[in-house]
Amino acid sequence: MSWLANLTQTYNDHLELVGQFERKANGREYALIPVSHTTQTAHIEVHLDEEGNFIAAYVRDKVEGSTIIPCTEAAASRTSAPVPYPLFDKLLYVAGDYVQYCGEVKGTPYQDYLNQLQTWCDSPYGHPKVRVVYEYVSRGTLIADLVARKVLHTDNSGKLLKKWESPSGDQTVEKPMIFSVLAGDQSSAFIRFAVNIPGDEEHRLWRDSSVQQSFIQFQESCLSDKDICYVTGEVLPIAEKHTSRIRHSGDKSKLISANDSAGFTYRGRFRTSREAASVSYMASQKGHNALKWLIERQGITIDGKVFLVWGNQSLDMPEPHQDTLDLYEETGVDPVLEDSEKDDDFDIYAVESAAGIPRPAGMGDPTQKAYARQIKKAIGGYRYDGQQHAHVTIMILDAATPGRMSITYYRDLNHEEYLNRLEAWHTTCYWQHRYRKNGMGEWQTFTGAPATRDIAFAAYGPRASDKVVKGLMERILPCIVETNRNLPQDIVRSAIQRASNPVGMEPWEWEKTLSITCALVNKYEERQGFEVALNTETTDRSYLFGRMLAIADLLERNALGREEKRATNAIRYMNAFAQHPSRTWKVIASNLQPYQERMGIEANKYIKLLAEIGSMFKFEDFNDTPLTGLYLLGYYSQRNDWYTSKKDKNSGSTTDTGEESADQNEQIEGEI
């Protein structure tokens, strides 16, 4: 139960935020919910006066409809059984005239709602505003009042419309708002109440802390069965049922459930579910409410799977799934190295790439040491002294069925240990990338680790389903936060295969796939010690073949000129080259002859470099054995090094004029 204990402690550490709404970027509100409460999306807001008379009603959309509602144990886990919420609920429960407008119902949901509400009102913890609501709903005129105010709409027979139809086919009649906010028909509308009392500033009952405390005290008075809580170790009132709606308001899946007394949930091991585990009501409420809050606040949800990271001392921690550029932006670190951190071979370049895309005017090849300093600076923003007991919790949640949810991954790490492992990931699975734009629409060049979502797209294509993406993210996570975990070989292999097939992708997509694949290969071959900067000492056959492919590509591209956009022979034969390098090289080399003749003496520098690379091969290595992913590193680094001339390295100036750079930027915008 360590996960529930961590969540319970998180709730206790943030009691000052209970009931306070925060707003997300999309405008939706969320809050750390009080115990004995849950959240729902209300569709209709009904205003009453202090005598319980109907004043007005308004339709609320998803952004405005977020509502904290009182909730009993039974209602928190309700599925198809008619169990009412204590105060706010659907028309089925709160409307006494539901049968008149919607037809027959099973059981007595309205009467059950009234009885429960009356019990609360008559208890020592009753609230005068709740009594006002009871006085109104007991009259049984809610739907009639809403129809009279044109909030709800009926057909010719006096029943609620199931879907909107323009009267007499008149398309000019505006569609009522209620049909835009409801997924089903009008009978499924959720109702919340506001009581307008002169001199009372808070008329919204879902925001009134005194109403919330009233129900909390009432609910606690109803709990009597005590046992040892497996979370706190104390003898406390025990929760018989546990809450659902963890990921969102419509989520029916539960993390703790033992209602299958006739099946095999616990039979054969225990006589009752209590013998398996007992969790106190308060621990269950606090833990689940903290989890809901954290998911809304900082969770990443993909196809129902939730990825969540939080710290007990500081909630906001760097996400393991983000790329290095996101890390820089969060901590305010400039992704471009400062002048004092630049190496001798750092430079600016802006020339055409092998895919026909101009290379960026931006950061050149920083050394591993300088790049590591930048990462340490970014991660350092999350480090602080005097927190020896600080820890970070990593959790992945998923539901295999609509009713059952599981924790598919859980780790609780020391704060410093987590940051150290994150720093190690960003300084080992790194390469130079240029596939993101800033707020001004300009392409950004950064050196670092790619986001795990982008790794999925590089390995399986941009049309990979959410199911594939979330599966890869879950498999990559242990490689980031655990020690001695290698990247899954099949993911690296798939990315290499896609990067080796540039003719099957748009140029911008291939450039992104190539740089991400280079980062994966660099991590997978970590012991080799390769960097973005060209390694002119290595005799690895795959790396050397990659360098030769880059030179062939550069030679032909330069001979074709800017106006010609077609792929070079090196690009066209790249896939075959990776499988049969020696045989395919003969084809590529023979196809280079016309371009050498076209370039004349200018081709000598390419031929000379090819000869130098060829002389580094061992005789037995120049064969048709398939290349490893290191050939992509050789290709990328050789191409990158070529675009940084010796003159630029020494002077720090670019060989392109401002006019040429502007033309290249226009070409980037047109192609990407």
C-alpha cells in the first residue's frame, strides 16, 4: 500500500489547497477535492432564493461545468445501480416530475434521493442552504420549471426531446445550447444548485466550504465499523467501497475493489475481503482525491493510460518523457551554448542537406563536456539542499476493462537519485535535432534527448496509434529512471529501418527520424563513445560506410544545385546500402561519374576524402555484411562536419551571405 500512503501524505501536505480551483490551459477547472466529495460535470445550474423558490437556470459547458459534489461510499462506486448523490445529481434523481416527462423508471431513485437529503438536513450537521434545496426539490416541479424557462425542450406529446429537430424543418432556428453540451438526450442532464441569500457572498453550493464541511461531518458520523488500516497502521473506520472516476469524471474503473464474493477475487485465500486488506475511509478518500488532483494537474494521458510523476516536497518535477528542449524551456536555460562554453569546432552553418532541406543557421557540434554542463545547469534548477528525505514517485495507470484499473508501473525514488538518472538519460541518449518551432515560427536547433512520444513516431511512423505510442512510452520509462536498463532492441531496430528508407518519407519527416534514431543508436552503443562531432579516428566499418555514403550524397547534391529537388542516388539506395554495403557502393560510385565530370576540379575534394575514408577500412571489413545503426551516426556526423568549413571553424563566420541565408529560410518554410 506504499502508493496509497504516498498519496495520502501528499494530500495532508497540501491541505491549504483543498477546495481551491485551478485553471488548466484549456480553461477547464480542477481542484484538490475535500474528503467525502468527488467531481462531476454539471450541465444545468439552478438558482433558488432563500425560500426555495425557482429564480433562474443556466446551461453550462464543459469548461464552466466542473463541480465538486458531496458523495457517499455507495454513490462513489455506483455503476448501473440507482444510488443517488447526496445533493447534486441527474434529473432521474432530483426531478420529481421525471416520470411525467421521460417515462417509467426502475426503482425509486427520486424518493431515495429525497430521503437521503432529508437525513442530512435533519442531522446535527445539517446546513440551511441544503434545507433550501430540499424544500424546492420536494415539490417535484424541476423539469416543468426548466421547460418553462426554455432550458429543456419537449416534443408535441409533452415528453423531453431525445435529439434536436428544427420545428417544421426551419433551419434558421438556433439549436438550443443544452443539445450542444450533452452527449446523450436531455434526460441525462446533471443538475447543480445555487442558493441566493442576501448578504451571503458565496451562493454556489459547490464552492461553499461550509456546505462541504457540513457533509464531511455528517458522513463521518455515519461510519462505525473500525479495523486496522493497512495504510496508516491505526484502528479507524474502514471503507467498504472505494471511489472511481480517477482519470476523469466519466471513468468507472477502480483501483481497489472486492465485490465479487461469488467469484475468485479473494475466495480460496480469504473468507472476506476485509481479511485480504482493510483501508480506512479517510486514507482511501485522501489518497484517491490526491491522485485525481495530480492527474488533472500534471498527468499525461494517452488512450486511457496515465503517466504521472510528482515529488513529495516539490510537486513539479522534470518529466522523464519530455525532450531536452522542454527541460531547457522549463528551467530558463538557453539551448544554445554560451560563448565561454563553445568548443573550437563550434560554428554556424546554413547549407543544403542531403534531403534537399537547407541545414539550419544555428548551433554546431558542441562537445560532450560542454553539453553535459548545460544539462547539469538545467537539472540543477530542481535540486535543493536540506531535503534528505525528499522522494519522487513515478506511476503508470491503465484499465484493461471498464471497471478495473491497475498500476502497471510504480517506482519511489530518492529525489537526488531521480535527478541523477534523468541527467544521465539526457547526456547519453542525445543528438542534434531540428524539428520544432519556437513561438515565432522559427526552427529551433538543440542538442539533447528526444521525447518518448517522438521516439514512438520515429520507430513506428507519424500515424502510429495511441495504443502503440503508450506501449512504447511505458517500455522506455524504465530505461530512463532505472540503472542498467538497455533500450529495447526491437525499438532501436525499427527506428534504424525507417531512417534507412528516406524515399518513403517527406524530407522533413526523414530529417526528424534520422536525428532521433541517431540519439537512440548513440544510447544503445553508449560504450562506443560517439558524439555529434565527426570521429575521424574510429575504424568501425559501419561508421566508415556511413561517412562514404554522406560524401557521395554531398557530391551529387552539390552537382545538382539548389533548383533540383530530386533525391540523390545515395538517398535512393540508402536502404539497400544498409543491407549490402559493398555491392550497393559499386552502384552508387558508378552513378557518381557524370556528376564528377560536371563538377570538374571541384570534385577533387570529395574524391580525396573518399580515398582517405577508404584507406581506413580493414581489407576483410569491406564486405556485404549488413551495417549496424552506427552507419547513420557516420552519415550524419560526416554531413554535419562537411557543412562546417575549416575557415568557419577558425574565424567563427559563416560562408553564406545574408541574402543566401534568407533564400534558404524561404526554402525551409516551403518544404517543411
